Amino acid sequence: MNLNVSQQITQTLTTELIHQLELLQYSSSELEQHIYEKSNENPLLTVIEKNMNHTKDIVDLATMSIKGIQPKQKQQYDFIQTRLTQQHSYITQLLDQIPLHLNLTPHDREILKYFIHNLDEHLFLNVDLSKVAKSFNISLDHINTMLDLLQTFEPLGVGVRNMKEYLLIQIYNDIEAPPFAAPFIQHHLEQVANLSIKLLSTTYDISIEETQRTILYIRNLKPIPASLDNNATSAYIIPDIIISKLNGEWIIELNNRFLPKIEINQDYVDLLKESVEDYAYYQQCMNDIIALTQGIAQRDKTLYSLTRLLLDLQASFFELGIKALSPMRLKDVAQALNMHESTISRAVKNKFIRTPHGIFALQSLFTKGIINDSGKLDSVSYIKSRIKELVENENRKTPLSDQQLTEKLETEGIRISRRTVSKYRKELNIANSSKRIYL
């Protein structure tokens, strides 16, 4: 037995930091509710409501006209009034989200409505995309783009085709998901259901403990997005961030107009400070108020920094709309802001941003992409379109195999596996090379 002295650096989350991270993931409406809950728990905390016509301001803020900006009104928008009811069905909620994307063509809106009206009772979409493309006389690639847009709507998972796809969407949207959760679901879902721990541990060359943690994580995921039989309680969407342009400059506004003002109740302070027995309780209440105000300030600082960066990274999107959205990853944003990836994930969770082109879920601005040899991100939609073009222009007597498609993409700097090419080809409803021989 030997006695060794070593240095080790560890990071410990303080109570204050945990509270700040909790506030960061709240939307504006959730933060408002949290403040009122804190005021009920803390006798020193008094909240004062903002003096405004609450319902009218919500309507004006939460909705926007598909007609766009009126030319003679600076920073004034023609808002669409969303129906404010106590109960909204998911179908109505989804339909209400279509006008928030202002640059959609009438054709695009009809496609989204068709998808929404063909959702089953669990919000799964069970339609043949090639038949939909033929029905609307539009390319299959465009239909897939519209489906990708639908899957950015709330609630998470709307428009998925099956349970496996929904499980994967939950994983892809959780930065803290175990690294092997997605492969487990993609290739060994039956073994996960049967708790084949040793088999999975051996197959992926990981420990029994990690295998158990991954299986437990998967078992705690939701199996279906929702049920159309259940009414939704959210009647409107309030943007957390408002982006507008004034004299050629982008203006960032954090939407705190509904947050109540926080004040300290001096009467209770005097009462508790006078009592020796209650002094510890007084200090605890004061510390809670300080933590709350500091947490809100840190939340605002993080959202502002994030939005400023998005204006640079997604400049084309803010100028032109959703069709100009570039691939962007949480990892890249986290590195640029010198923050942890999980912090950015919390910052975009349940948040909406209002732009001149409509209201968007902040998370929908993070699109999938693959880094090419030049260091640029190519979107999945672009890679699919290249596969489609290569197949359309192939020699019809000797169709390209998946391996040949992989090699051709590699010459363009796009390095993806043959399995990924096969997956994208199937999603495009393109048969394999043995079935594409034309006489």
C-alpha cells in the first residue's frame, strides 16, 4: 500500500448556479409564474403587477399578420389575432402556428395544413410522402422540407412517423442524453425492451453500468408526443425575444414587459430583524430574493448574448426568412460564447423569438448539418438534394450504388458514411441500385 498525493480539478455547482440554470430554461410566462410562486413562499418578497391591459397586450405581442410589415409604419406590425380560449385542441394549436411563418407560399401553407389534418390521435403522421408530392405537384425534396418545418412546431415530436423516430427526436433535443442512447434505439430497440444488458454492453464495448444508465434513460422517454383527445391549455405564444430593424440596425428587446416588479416588504423586514429567533429565517429570505434577482439578471444577459450571436450567424435568416436558415449547432454557439453546451440548450428551451418574418421557436434555428472539408456546414436538406441530383443524372444502365454515391459526395468534400447515404436515399423514396436499372 502506497500513499500518494495528487492534484485534481473538479467543478462543483453552487446552489446559486443551480438556481440560475433553472431560471435560464424558463420561458417568460414560466418565469412570471415562478416569481409569483416565490412571493407566496417568501414574506419579504412583494410583487407589483405591471399596469397594462394584459389580454390586449398579449394579443398584440403574441401574434403577427401574414401580410407582413405595413410600409408606412415604423416598427408597427399588422398582427393576426389568435383566438384566446381556455382550451385549444392540438390541431387548432398547430394550425395557429402556420401564420407565424410569414414567408410561406400559399402552396406551403396548404401542405402544412394537409399534414396537420392527417395526424393520428398521437400526433404521428402516417402518409406516403411521394403520393403527397404527386398530389401537390411538387418535388419530394420540398415535401420533406415542409415536414422538417412541421417537426419544429410545438409540441415536440409532432409529425414523426413512428415511436422510434419520436424517441430519437427527444434524444437529439437533449444535450445531456447518453452517447449511446441513439444507437441503442436505431439498431437495438428490441434488446433495450428485453433488458439485454450483457448483449448491449458487449456489442458497444461499454460497461454494464453505462449500459444500465442508457437503458434507464430510454425507458424514461415519452413513447408518444401527445393525444389529440386531450385539450391543450396554452392559448397563445408569447415571444421571449423581439428582433426589429431601425435605421438599418437590428434592435434586440428581451420581452420582460409582463414580469412583475420585485420589491422588499420593509414592514416584514423590520419585524423579523427585531426578533433574535427569526433572524436566521430573515437572512434565508433575503438570500432567496438576492438569488432570484441575480438569476433573472444572468438569464437576461445570457439571452442577449445569444441573440447578438444569432444575428451574426443567421444574418440571412433575419433578412430573408426561414428559407435562408443556415445549419447551426449548439456546440458551435457554445464555443463562440465560451459557455457549456448544456447552458445553451437550456437557454433555447421553450423560448420563442419574434422576427420581421414571424415568430419561431428558438430551438428551430438550430438545424442539422455536416461539416465538409472546407469547414463549412452543409445542411441535411442540401445533402439529400445532391443525392437526388446524382441519381437523376446517373447512367441508367449502370445505376450508382450507395458506396458510389458516398464516394462522389466525398469528392465534393462531403464526408458521410455509406449507411447515412442509404438512410437519406430511403427517406427520399429512391430505390437501391439493383432496382433502378432502366432498359
